[in-house]
Amino acid sequence: MATRLPPVHALSAFEAAARHGSFAVAAEELCITPSALSHRIRLLEEHLCERVFLREGRSVTLTEFGRRYLDVVRAALRTLAEFPLPNKAAPNQLRVKVTLPPTFARYMFLPRLAGFTTRHPDIEIEIFLFVPLYDLSLSESDVEVRFGGGEYPNLVTKKLFVEPAFVVGSPAYLKTIPPIKTPADLQHAKLLRSALEPWQPWFEVAGLDWPEPANGLRLDDLGLLLEAVKHGHGVGLTRLHFAQEMIDKGEVVRLFDVQLATPPHAYYLAHEAQPNMRPEVATFIAWMLETFQNGTQA
């Protein structure tokens, strides 16, 4: 019968924290955030069904079980580290882990990433995805881009840009419904819904005393919402950077001149406050702010 082993990354976090007597110093050594290291320790303790550390404020000390377990962990890690790997090179690679919403990653980040990698070829970027408004922890990333209201306790946040929201529909779909000439004519259309791009603030700007739609197709990814518009499932709210290519190709058309200048949600750069931030992370943050705060407004 297979034996369930503890995750190696949790064991290395445990060994580093025990050696330094500090989660913060251990996290810096492992190039992760303190919260990520705490998560790994909790994962190990849940696996063992035992506490390995006693936490008193910012200080941590090993429990009696933790002291005995540390000897076993160190022996196991030493065996793994010393096993000869003749084809394995071990460069000291600079690396930044960044977590992004899928639509931002697809339409905005990847088209501009060469501007960073060309300038800093020695820094490797690792990209992770998460669903806005749902995944609310930095996990093991160094930096996140979040799409939301910007209120993230205990994190350093900077708004990247504000972009107006407007209504689009596909030419094929618009031919199947009565003419849409004014915002009030949207009563004849299917309104695609998303928690990320609510309709009610746009209704107010358009002079419509309408509540938020409660029925119809809902998509909590702005890229998927735009694809749903393209394929004729209804009309939806979008932003220029996402829709520009489809508009240029004639796959979707903008309806009305009405736009919501400051939507309730925007893109924010978020990271934990770190007194000794790694240089490559600071370099990446500076590039993000330079690229998106100065060069993306519509």
C-alpha cells in the first residue's frame, strides 16, 4: 500500500525556519513570502497531525516533537541534496513569480512582456493564473495583479490604470433583435452578466433606472465574456484593450457613445510589504508600474 509522504517544499520550509528561528528569514532564503512559508508549515503540521513550532508573536520555537522530527528531516534532505546528478546544472537563476487574472495575462501582459525580458534577460518570469474576486491570498507569488476594488489589507497596492467600460455586441447577433439605437433599446437584448463588470453603474451613466440583471448567461472571466459576445450569446460590457482587436476585425461593434469612465473594478499591483525585497522583484515591480501606469490609458 502506498504511503502518503509530506510535501518536500513543506519539509524544506520547516528545516529553514527551524535553522533560523524565524519565518521571515527562512522565507527570504527560500525566495518566497512569509505567508507562503507559514502556509507550508501549516500544511506539514496538518499532514503530521502534530505541531512542530510554538508561535509567540514574531518568534517561533520548536516543540518537543518538532525537535525530534527535525533530525529526521535534515537527514532526508541531506540524502536528496547529496545524491549525484551528473547532468544537472545549478545556476543561480534570478526568478520572479507573478500571479495574474487570465484576461489581463492574455490581452495586456504577454504582449508587453518582451519589453521586460529584453531589458532584463537574466531574470526569469513564472506566470500563475487566478480568478479575480475569488482567490484572495498571495500564495507563493512575489507579485500579483488583482482586478477588484483595491482594498487588500496588509498588502502594498498600486492602481495600474483606469479604463472606461462600454457596451459591445456582434453584428450577427444584432441582426436577430430589434434595432439598438439608444441605451433603452437594450431591453430587447440578452445582457451577459459578470461580477467583474456589473451593469448597474453603466445603467446610471446611461440614464436608465434599471436594477442589476438577475438572469442570463454569467461569465466571471472578462475574456470569456468578450468571446461570448463575439459568438452571439448577447451584448456585454468590455474595455478597449480587450476588445480593440475584435472591433478592428468587425467581430464586435461598440454600441452608443455612453461609457462608464471609472468602473467599480480596476487592475491593481499587489505585493506584501518586505523590508528586504529581492532586487529582481523590485526591478519587475518598477517595470510594471512604468509600463502600465504610463503607457496603457485609452
